[in-house]
Amino acid sequence: MRKATKGAYDVVSFDPRGVGGSTAADCGVSEDDRRMVEFRAWPDPHGDISDGVARARRVAEACARNGGDVLRSLTTRNEARDIDSLRKALGEKKLSAVGTSYGTYAGAVYAQMFPERTDRWVLDSSGDPDPSRALRGWLANMAQGADDAFPDFARWAADPARGKDRLAERAEDVRPMFLAMAAELDRKPRTFKDTGRPLTGNLLRQVMQLSLYGSERYPDLATLMQAVRNSSGTDPLTVAEPLTELLSQRDVAVFAGIACNDVAWPRDVASYERAVAADRARHPLTAGMPATITPCAFWKDEPAEKPTRITSRGPSNILMVQNLRDPATPYVGALKMREALGDRARLVTVDAGGHGVWLNSGNACSDRAVSEFLVSGKRPADDMAC
């Protein structure tokens, strides 16, 4: 970052509430409920969400019992206030900032609450800021994100350069291969030799969803698919089990706290059942997970404040940068952020997949646009494509 901005900045970061060196958030959630493939609450092979409902209730009850004041204070508006406290401590009248992923929402909320205290503001990989849904909408949009990003993986996996690890001769064959493999693992999970635990269809789907975050992760999915394809249905898989590390208590508490404290979620379980059924039909890659229930459906406390509506009121000093095929914050959501900000923002669209752009995607055009803005304050006159 220092090199890209030619030493123009003192680079300062901080540990948001609940993580790192800040006072830790902790709900005391059990180990079984902190495995990613369970915490994400993937529906069962038939679309049933009963296990997810029970888990969401357990996590919400644990957070109500153990979270305390720290958990209740976790909101995006409070994070914006904390950023402003950091500004005061630094003795600065204005801040320049780069926010990525959820950081774009925190950055947008700060720019809405304290517009006169922003200088050069970069939002890298934005989600839909709809105040009625907030992070619920971000989770739901991951279904479209996977659909957008999977073709990049398919082209990579069918490239002759893969040699013996090539999954298919044609890119268009990779998606049906993946869907068929996940369905077969739904019916008959395989076993990992190193741990004895099962490879289910949902674990394969979770590895897929995370592998789309960047091409450097593609081998994670390809290796797992090759292992399944190249062994009999009765032999244990010799490939290492993926995603064995538990989510930390802090990660669970902070995600749940912000998601559930920012905005009220529906409490009717049947509404999630309907949403999952529709999402499974529209987006079979993610099999209903982005639409399923979370602990927020059983959250004890109502939001202490109304969620922030992002608007076009404020200085025109925001630069957005976004990959066209982002699996986590898809382009359709970023366009909603762009629309909300109006003339306050310019958007640099990058013809690439993956999550995160500046100094991450290897695109010289977008890197140059962001770096020049941070150094000189000059933005593109209009939205531009790289």
C-alpha cells in the first residue's frame, strides 16, 4: 500500500470491536456449531432446514446468555463512531480510507454519518446497502455471486494447461459435473482417511463457494473433485479434509452481533423454508444456503437504532472499484451501492472474478485508478471499465 500510494500516507488500521486487541466478543458457542459447513446452515439434501433452525436457535440463545454488553454494542453505526474516535485520536480533521468487503458498508455508513470528515474514500467490493436487509441481503446475494464466478473456475479447470489435473475438455461440462458430484455425495457421502469424517455434498459446495474468492484457491476445489472422481465409492479419500479449523468464538460472535443488531430479521421459520426452496431452484450451485435461517431469527434484542440509509447527500469524493464476477459481493449488489451514492461516487468496473480488487486482482488499470485517486485526489470523470 505504501508503495502504491508513493508514501503519501501514514497507514493506520485498527481492531474493530470484538476482535484482535479490542475487548473480545464471545458467545460461548459449542464446537459443533462453529464448523463452517454447519454455521453457514446449509439445508439438507432435500432442502429441509430443521437442523439449521435448531442450530440458529442454540447460537442465539448462547449469545443472549454469554454475549453481554460487548455483543449488544456490535453494530455498523458503532463501528463508524469508533472510526471517528480514531480520527480524533490522530488529530485529523478528515480521514482518507480504503474499505474492502464488509468494510465498504462500514465505510459508506461512516461517509453518511460524518460526510464532512471524509477526504478520499475508496470502497472495494461493495454489497447492496438496502437498509431494510443490510447483511441479510449480502448473504442472500452470494447465490448470484457463485453463479457469476463459477464460469471462471470452469474455464480454468478445462484449460489444457491443467494437464492430468484437468477436470473436463470443455468448460461448459464442469458445472454439470460439479452438480452431479454434489448430488451423489448428498446420497452417499465419502470418508476422509485422515479424519474419518464425511465428505458430504454440502462440504463440497462450501469448498466451492470459498474457492471462487480467487484463482489461487481454484486448486482447493479441483483437487477435491479429482479425489472423488478418481477413487471408488467405497475407498476412503486420501486427500486432506478441508475446512477442519473451527470458526473462532470471536468470528461467530462478531458476525452474529453485527448481522443481528444492525437490522431486524424475519422471525417466521416458514418464510425461510419458502425462501430456501425458491433459491435452490434458481441457484443450484449454492443449494439454498444464502437464503436460509440464521441466529438473527431468534435474536433476543431488537436493533437499538434504525439502519443507515446510504444517500447521495455529501461530498463527491468516493471511488468504488468492483470485479464483474465477485462471488461474495456480486456486481448486482455493487450497482445498488453505486445508485444509492449518486454523484458522490464513481465506479471502476473490472472484467475479472474473485473478491477484492485493489492490489489484489493484478489488474493494472484498476490499481492505477485507485492509487492515483488516493495520491492526487483525481477520480475518473465518469464510471469506467478496466
